[in-house]
Amino acid sequence: MPLTKMQQFVDAEVQSQSYEDRLDILKEIKRDVEAMIAATQQLAVEDGLAEMKTCQRTNVPNLSWWKANKPKSWEKYCTTSTYERFAWIK
């Protein structure tokens, strides 16, 4: 099976064949790619092509257990958190 460009790059960057070195290189690449994605998303928002939508999520510890054992009181243990989600404007 031929190697992907990423696999070839990692093989060229790694000085030894240890798994630790390979993971360090891959984690560095992941951080760089995530930064590039965030920067590109920000540019799209600034150009008016996309937006960051505020979304809400309801969090509850082990919802199936609470619904089965405390069906009338499980809702008081819920918390709501918000997060920003990237979305293209159509």
C-alpha cells in the first residue's frame, strides 16, 4: 500500500523510529492544522461568508439512569452550556 503524503512527511521528519518521536511530530502537525483551520474560519467570518453561531447543549450525568430511577426529578440535575459553531451563510 503506498504511503500518503502525510506519512511520507512524518517519516522524513522523524529522526528515529520510536513511537514517541512519531507521536510528537503528529501532535505538532495537528496543532498547526487546527490553527490553520481556525484562521481560515475567522477570515471567512470577516469576509461575511460564514458566521459563528452560539449553540446550547444540555448536560446531564447518565441520563438513562436518571430517567429510569428518578423520572420526575432528573431535569433539576441538568446544566446548560454554550459553544460557538462555525457555519457557512447560504
